[in-house]
Amino acid sequence: MDRRTTIKWMLAASASMPLISQRVPAEVVTSKVLVLKGYGTDPVLTRAYRRGELWPLEMTDAQRRTAAALCDVILPADDLSPSASSVGVVDFLAEWISAPYEQQKYDRRLILDGLAWIDAESKRRFGKLFDALQVTEQHALCDDICSEKQAKPRFAKAANFFARYRDLTAGGYYTTPAGRKDVQYIGNVPLKSFEGPPTSLLQKLGLANVAMQTPRQGKLT
Amino acid sequence: MPFITPDQISQRYDVIVVGSGAAGGQSAYTLSMEGAKVLMLEAGRKYDPQTETPMFQTPDQAPLAGASTADKNFGFYDATIDGGWRVPGEPYVQITDDPAGRFDWWRPRMLGGRTNHWGRIALRNGPYDFKGNSRDGLGFDWPLSYADAAPYYDKVELLVGIYGNNDGLENTPDSGPGCLLPPPKPIVCDLLIAQRARRIGVPVIAGHRAVLTRQLDFKNSPARLHPGNPRAQKIIAEDMRQRAACFWATSCGRGCAIRANYQSTTVHLPPALATGNLDIITDAMVHEVTLGKDGLADGVNFIDRKSGKQRRASARVIVLAASSCETVRILLNSKSASSGRGLANSSGKVGRYLMDTVGASLGGQIPLLESLPPLNEDGASESHVYTPWWLYQEQLAGKLGFARGYHIEYADGRRMPGLSTFASLEWLTGGSYGKKFKQDARRFYGSFVGFDGRGEMIPNEKSYCEIDPKVKDKWGIPVLRFHWGWSEHETRQAAHMQQTFKNIIEAMGGRVNGAPQSDGAKAIQTGGSLIHEVGGTIMGADPRNSVTNQWGQAWDVKNLFVTDGAVFPSNADKNPTLTIMALAWRASDHILDLMRRREL
């Protein structure tokens, strides 16, 4: 996938929220010198970064507890892979909502408000904060907000939060070694040659006879 | 002493090359390999892909899992440095914020420019593409034909390394013997696309990209590249041996530390520097070409971005290869002897006929590809296959409602999971979470396919750039102001793309994500967003309506040349980089010829 596609899809992926364009309207370009506090336009690309080393992680302990509980409702441990919170997704979310960029600033409001709503709703329904609920109680709550399409109007805002939170949790999780292993991504290793898919698989899929070189006479079929 | 500082300029050069990307790299390569003393001036910083490229880094090692930000617009690991849709302190002006009338301008500030991150898709213009006006009455003919360009396409392919097949399709030229490297094997989804698209009459063939699928032919190619020049042959043979073949991992957009794909910094500049004929100054922001009393160009003025000071260099010949719009900006900010509207602009055409590629996209999900066994589908990182334009005859017969074609690029496979790989799945999962979400992720991973149409835009009077009367950058240099407008040839083409993508997705037994956009004006991406800016100093056969001749030589100033995309009088659907390099080589040969004949 080329980078244009990547960025486009990245933005399209957040269709559940208003898009904040990375581009700048004409007036801003002409009148302002942008002051950035992020990692700048020339960061070192070849070293690993720790969450929190570029900007402080601004999430209280209480928020972290709720965030971790919700992450793990979305991506719990199962037979094949660990839970979201156990592979650092809460730190990823904390880094995300603390970042000095427009998209992340927007998400900060959405997520902190959403976490507060989750706790308030937990107390209202069950008399406890979200992380102290039974799994069945957590699910009862999440069932009301897990689908933007099916959520009742009074849960629309919470469903919007949940969609974004699930996207970010999945983003944080599947970019870790554990997440890559879960979906059986086996690339990013140097190979001597690229052999393409095995013939047995292509036969199973009915693709074993698809030619790629156009014959001198006639067409590829 | 190849990399020098402004204080170390000690000679009048044969040629100054402004810019170091595809055009600047190719120009400096050809000129220095054939013995000319060349000074390259690059506005951005020095950049070394061999030490700076993140080759195996994973998103979890990057801030924000590699997300795109205002600092790194295409994501953390994209090769672009100090630029993107904006360069701090170096603004440009858009006449409107309306997406239909806006041009977004991508600029890096680094040695090698955009070649460090480009998609490496390397397609030849075909015979029709050089003579569009003669074929359908629209736009302009080029003052050269495909036959004139073909030997230079061969040379560039031999030098940089392009994979692909010769398929003998209409207006999709075959390469010369031995010019292409074998294409990589298709991945599963590529084969499904090929099988199903062909059933509905859409061809799918091997992609053409600047990636070494095996080592270059260092025994035979040097003599074909530099006949009669044993020293150049020796240098390039040695350099070809040092470029490794692709090891089928890590995205090309990060750049390539093993030099397995084309970027100016790994392919053009190392051998050019090895000749000893090339000096390079980075952080040198050229803003003006100056004229001597004889009316010829005698040098350039530039700002040393490190000190902020005005500097100067002189040469017999000036080559502008700064990127189409930056080249226009330099010309319009230079003074000519005769008129007040910039240099080389007696036609009034400098800045006119700015073009980009028409882009529209659609995605789908393919049940046949769900739950496949683990496969390493990194391959050459994209485009093992593509679809060239296939409806030339229907179009010429007026059956389509738009005049020029498009090709299709496919984004597919079990790619390294990124931030958005498992985002926005509700349309498939109904909103699952918990263990069910994990099962869904395993099921759907690798079953998505993205379709990107890349089409020809016909030059028009609404799309141009000029100097803004007020705004200056932080160096005090007047900046560009952009005007933009599409015609129905482009918007209808974008709508046609959408329908084609839907048809292919359905032929694959898949589901369209969302709905195809029937209104082309809504489907088309903003001007400039494809980063195929060309035009602005178009070449032609007549000095009254073009800026340069077929060699990029300015009609008004005979020792001033443009070798970047600014000279394109049309913008075929074929991505412009290969053509930029072929024409830059051709122009450089012409410069050498004129210098040998003492005509320059």
C-alpha cells in the first residue's frame, strides 16, 4: 500500500468521528508560523521510543484503571494471545491522548469524557466503578454501546466513544509483537527469495492456473 | 571533496543543477559521468539512507504507533524529512480552501527529495501519451515522440532497475531487450484480482516498479549505458555490484538502506560522486537565476539555510530540477532583461498548465480470502500487479464521456498490522468486542483490498501558480499562490473508476466498503494530493506558447534548462518519475553535445 493510501485509510478508519485534516487552510498558511511541540519534522527513525519519553503521559491512576478494564473487555486474554493491558496498550492510549497534535487533542476529550461516562454509568447501574464490576456486568454495559448503528439514541455519544476506543485499542494491540503473532503475521524478516503462495493453497482457491505474462498472441484469461 | 560548503566554492562550474531528486539526480549523474564539472544545490539537509533508514522497526517502537501527524504526514517511518504538506517557515498560498479549487503541495527538505519515499511505480508513457492533441484534439502534443524517448527509457531502466513484463498492450510500451528485471510473484489476492477482473474485461498484468528483484547486470549494462566511456563504465559497474537485491521485507516508503530500490541518494548520487566531477551543497535554497550582460544565465543566488546568508555560484549552464512548482517559483522570482514577469517567460506561460494525477479510491472485503493460513506477503512491499488503461478504442469512439485513461493500483495482502488494520470493522462485525473481536480480527486479516485509480488530467487554464503579491517565506523570498480547477474529463473519469472498482470487488465475490461514489466531483481527490505535480514550464514546438523546447532548453535563455516535471505538456496516467528521468538524461545528453560543440 502506498503512503497516500495509508494516510487516507488511516483517516477513513476514524469515520466514527469528525475528521481533523492534517492539512492547513489557506488563511493559516499565510498568517501563522506554526509552533509544534511534538517530535518535530526530523526525528531519529532508527531507534525505539518509550511511551512517555517525548511528552508526559497525562492520565490519572483512576483513569488508567478504567482504561485498562475497558481495554481488556475489548481484547481479553484467550487461548492464543494475552490481554490488551498486559502488552502495554494503556500506556499507548495514555501517550495518544497526551500528544500535542490536533487529532490526538480531539481524542483526548472524547476518551477522557468517555471513560468518565463509563464509570458514572457503572455506578448508576451497579453501584461500583467499571473496573470493579463482574464481567457479566461489564458486558451488559458494553452491549448497549458497542454498535454505533444499533445503539439507542441516548447511548449515541457513548457508542461514538466506544468505537474510537476500540479502534485505538486494536491499533495499539495489533502493532505489538503479541498482536502480530495473534493474527499470524510472519513477515518483516529478510528472505533470500520471494516464492509466492504455495501451489497447494492456490489449487484449493482455484487460482493455480492464473497466468501473469501476456502471450504474444491473444489475451490473458 | 564532494560535499562542500558555500565557502568552499572555488570554481566556475560547467553546470549548476538545482535540486537532487529524480530530475536533479539524473541530470547530475549523466553530466558528471560524461566529464562535466557539476555543482548540485539542494535546499534540504544532507541525508544518508544507509544509516538513517528504519529498515525493520515496527510501529510499537514509534511514537503513536507510527501514526501520521502534522510533523510526519505519511506516518513516522515515512522517509520524508523536514517537509510534507507544509514546510515550517516556508508557506504557500491557496486561493481557496474549497477542495475543488485547492492545490496541496508536498515538499521534502532533504537530499534526494521525494525519491526517498515515492511508491517506485515506474511506467513508460506510450506513443499516444506524447501526441494526445493529435489523437483527440485536447491538451498539447509533446515536441517529441515515443520513439525519441524510448532509448532513454531503456537506459534509465537499465541503470535504476525496474521489474515488470513486456505484455505488448496498447499504449503500454515494451522495454528494450534485457531492460526489465523479472517481476515478483503475485500474492494470493493479486491472483484473485487477476482471475476475476479479467472475467469482466479488465486486464491485470505484472507491475512495473523500481525495485531490484535481482542484482543489476553489472557485466553488460555499463557498456550500454556509457558507450565509448570506459571510466564511466567502470564506475557504474562497481556501483551496481554494491547494490543488493531486495530481501522482501520492510516498506519501500521508508527508503532502502541496502539500496535495493531507486532513490536518487542510493542510485544516482553515489556513482556521480565517484567521478570526482560532482560537488554538492545542501541547505542551499536557490531563489534566483541571474543573467550576465550578454543575456545568458551566469549563475544562481541562494540562501545558505544554516547561516541565513545570501550566497552565489556561477556556471556556463544552469539546470533547474527543483520540482515543478519550485522551478516555476525560481523563474518567476528571477529578473529578465526585457520584461518584469520573471525569467524565460516571454510566452507568459511560466506557472501555467499545472497538473496532478486524478485519484479516486474504494475498498472492499473478500470472503474468499478470510482465514487463510499464515503467509509472508511482504514481497516488494506493493504493486506486484496492476491494471493498465484498457479502453482506448471505446474512449476514442466517444463512448465514455471522458477523454483520457487511468490505471489501477491494488493494495492487498497480509501486510504488517498497523494502527488502522483493525479499525472501523463494525460494517463487518456488527460491533463485536471481546473474544469475538479477536476471532473476527483473525478471520478478516488479509481479506481487504484497496483500489486506487490513477488517471490523466488534461491541462487547463484554471490550474496554475503565480507569485503571491504579499506573502514571503522566512528567508524573504516571495511564495507561490495556487489556483486549481478540474474539468469534466477528470471528474467523470473518477466516477468511472468508482464503478469499475465496485464491479471488480463484486466479481471477486466481495463486499464494497461503503458505496461507490457516482458523483465524480466527490470521488476525486484534492489537486496535488497525488504528488505528481507536473507542468508549469511546458515544452513545445513554438516559443509563443511554450517555455522550453524538447530538451527543456528555455526558448528565451539558451543556457538555461529545466529537467524536472515542469516541462511536461501533458500528464499521462503513468506515474511521472520514470519519464522525468528519461527526459533529464536526454536533456543532459543534449547539454553535453552543445558544450562539446562550444555552443554553450
